[in-house]
Amino acid sequence: MDIDKLFMAMKNRQPSILGKSKFHQFAVLLPLIQCQDEIHVLFEVRSMQMRSQPGDVCFPGGRIDATDENPQACAIRETTEELGIEPSTINQIVPLDYVVSDYGTIIYPFVGEILSLETLNLNKAEVAEVFTVPLAYFLNTDPTIYKVSFEAVPERDFPFELIHGGENYDWRPRQMNELFYEYEDRVIWGLTAKIVRHFSELIKTSELKLIQSKEN
């Protein structure tokens, strides 16, 4: 094999996430809605009929299908299916940072404006109810953070003889932060809380840059 030809074949390749094709990929929408003179964030409460995370607070979204042109198309499709609204009522969609989890999933979050909830027709098999929280609450409130610890447990046939340290190998258990927001009688936590905080931090950074540019 010629090394120059090898690099020639590789140089135009666009890097991606290692093993991406084996990941489950999802897209969600963080919906904003104008309520009088305030911007609110809309949340769903998952139906108790759902096999996964029934009763949890979440954003509209779901798994990316082969028919979806891209993650944004999936976020729009899932939002319209779950809320029973037309795609034309979703406006100004912007991507946020995507999430690669340790559980073999990639989540692509977007933020968008829902122009009206007048035609709301919830898919009750998936969504028990919706509610809104003023965006100002998240901008002015830090989430409570709790630690969740993970421990590596090798299977019985793990080849300890092939690694330095053998059965005494230092696996270095890790911790993950779980975020909680409590608004009135609602609890927003987990991935949904992480996306909300990420969005809030983006706004604060943007506002700070805007203020600094005006001062200069």
C-alpha cells in the first residue's frame, strides 16, 4: 500500500462521532411561546401509557426516522405529531449543542418559536398535558445539582489477564451531574434540565456580549 495514496483517500473525509452509525439518534425541540409580554418555555408531561419515563417532564421530540431529511425535520415532525399543530406554526428554528450520551444515544436539540397554541390537539397516547414556565425563571434560577455515581462491573469472562493490573485494574468510577429545577408544583430534571440550562447560558452570554459591544 502506498502511503501517499492512503492519505489522498483520507484527506477529504469529514470527521464524525466514532461509531455514530450504531448510536440511537433523537431530536427534540425547546419550544418558546409569547405569553402576553413574556417569553415562556413549553414543556410536555409524558403520558402514563408510555413505556419509557412515564410522567416525566420533557420536550417534544423522538427518534430520527429514515424518512426524516435531517434532525431538524425530525424535531418539527415529532412536535407537530405530539402537540397536534401544523408545521407552519413553528417558526425560527435554531440548533443548540447536541448531546452524546454514555448510553449510545445522540440527541440533537433545537429551539423554535410556536406562534400559537389555539389549535393544540395533544396526542394523548404520548402527552398527558403541557405547561409553560417563564424563560426569566431559568435565567434567574440556578438548578440544584445532585451526583449520580457509576461503577464499572466487568462480565465474568472479562480477560483480566490481558490488561495491566488484572483484577486490580483501577476502573476509576465516574460521577454524572443531574440537574433539577422546581417551578411551582413541577419538577424539570435530567436531559430536559440540561438543555434548558444550556439554552439559558447561551442567552446570558449573548446578552453580555451585546452589552459589552454597546459600552465600547
